[in-house]
Amino acid sequence: MKPLFFLKNSLVALGLIMVMVGSARAVQIGDLVRIKGSQGNKLVGMGLVVGLKGTGDGGKYSPAIDPLARVVRHFIDEGTVSSELRDTKNVALVALEALVPAAGVRQGDHLDVHVSAVGSSKSLRGGRLLMMPMTGPLPNSPTYAFASGPVTVEDDEVPTVGVVRHGAQVARDIRAQFIDGDELTLVLRQSAATFQTAVTIAATINNLNPDAQRIAMAIDQKNIVIKVPEAELLDPAPFVAEILSQYLDPGFIETGAQIRINERTGTIVMSGDVQMSPVAISHGGLVITMTTPEPKPTQEIPRVDEHRFIGVDPARRGGARLSDLISAFNQLKVGVRDRIAIIREIHSMGKLHAQITFDE
């Protein structure tokens, strides 16, 4: 007899977006990995936002502002700086960050600059970032860009954080260093980091030229090291592009069962075959049990409505899957919050066999 879920006092459905991610299509290696040394980097700095309407830091922050003002004088007219800083209530001390994309940047490129107040400023709205240098995150890094421009506050609830669109002009090339000597390392993304997937990728690369010496090796579940042939070192881009464009048979890719739940939007996304052990949960006015055989009327429940019982083992596998439970939820019109609460509890008991992530 197949297991069943029993629902008492069903609630009003709030709606749910359910996405089942299949694996019917082949996957490119480039979709599963990143290249070590070719990741994004950050430029950082400190700066001054001027032109605020009395929402700046105030007099007590002038000791911190004065040294920055002296730096600013190297880049713009001293008279302008003195005029801008005559009232520290109109000035805010800020931290600067700019993200360098994985492909790197060249001199003359522009980056967005994220600006955050570090003092007592109440708002950066209407302010302008004075020109300031930006360096790498490590000590003694050279100046890679100069940032300036009007600050845009994007979130009215957090007016002390803003962005200067295209505010940083790159002064020094930043290139992706993706080959170390004669080695290229592919790093599997966390969701795909398994020994089986790493070995499959290495074998696929080696099969590109089966008569040649093996060049790819999976050293663990996350890293595949490739020895770049000497003939490819002077022009490695086509070699790397060929590797990343190779397709893998999805049957040989093991990403593991995963669940991602966004509690704010009520979205549940599943990948893989999420198995579930027998479990019984009472949640508020909702009672769910996996029962065999079908429940009979009792003194507590004198009338059993057969429409409240939904099979969750349609293939008679002797167990249940989360997808079966979701189908039961849909038929029984269980609300979004109750669905997420039940899944959370099942997982906390160790009865839901998957990696699960909750986004608040």
C-alpha cells in the first residue's frame, strides 16, 4: 500500500512558483566551472562626498576629513577644495568600492563606484564624490583608477549608501592571470563540485586528443589541473575556448540534490532527485502524516474525507520524494508559508536528503 499524506483543516493557498530543473540537455564545461585567476577583484578607497544639504558628518569628523582633503588637493584646484569643505555638515567621509569583472579591465575603461558613509552622515542624496584614487585591496597596492561624480541613492530606506555610475576611470590595466607557468586550473562551481563530475570533465578534456599524453587531472572534487601544451602557451585563448565549449553527457554529471527556497517570494527551486524519509508533522492547524494503510474514522476524526488523502508514492518505490509532497500541497491548497515551514522542519529532522538553502 503506497504512503499517503493526511491533511486536516486545509488553509487558503497563497500561491507558489515551482521550478523543476531537469537534466535532459547536455551541459557545457564552461557552465560548470570558473578559471582560477580569472575571477572578479575589487578596487577600494576612501573619499569625500560634498554638496550635501546639511546631512553630512558635522564638525566632530573634521580631523578625519582634513587628511583626505589634502590628498584631494593633488588632483583638483585647491581653492575648489577649500570652498567645498568650509562646512563639514555638507561633507561626508565615505568608503569606495568598485568591482573589476573576471575578464579584467584596460586603461580608460569605466566602473561603477559604490559609496558608503562611514561617519555620522544622515544622507548622501544630492552629493558629489570628489576625485579620489582607488587601489587594490592589498597593502601598498598601486593606484588603478580615479573615482568622481554625482552620487545616486538607489534605496530610499538606506540613504547613506549610493553609487556613482561609471564613476571610476581605470588608469592601469588589470589583466586576468589564468595560466600559472604552464598550468590552467578549472574550479568547479560549488553546486557541481563532486568527484564524479570532476573526473568526467578531466576525461572529456583528455579525449579531445586520445593519442596524446594525458593533460587533465582531477586532483579533488573541485579542481581540475590542465597542463597546457607548449604549442598553445603563446596563444592560449583558442585552447581554453575549445575546452570550455565541450559538452558533457548529463548522465555523467552528479550535482547532488539541492533545494533553494526564497522565503520572501515563496519560491521553491529543486534540482536532482530529492528523497524524503517517512515523517509526521503537526503545524498549527495543519496535520500531515505518512500513513499505511489509509486512515480510518476515529473518535477524534469521526469522518474521513477521502479527498484529503493524496498519494505521494505514485511509482510505488517504498518512499517519498519532495516533488511528490509538492504535488500533494498543490492538490490540497496548502499555503506558501505553511509549505516552507513544513519543508524546513522536515529538513531539520534529517528526513529531507538534499542540500538546502534559505534566502530571507
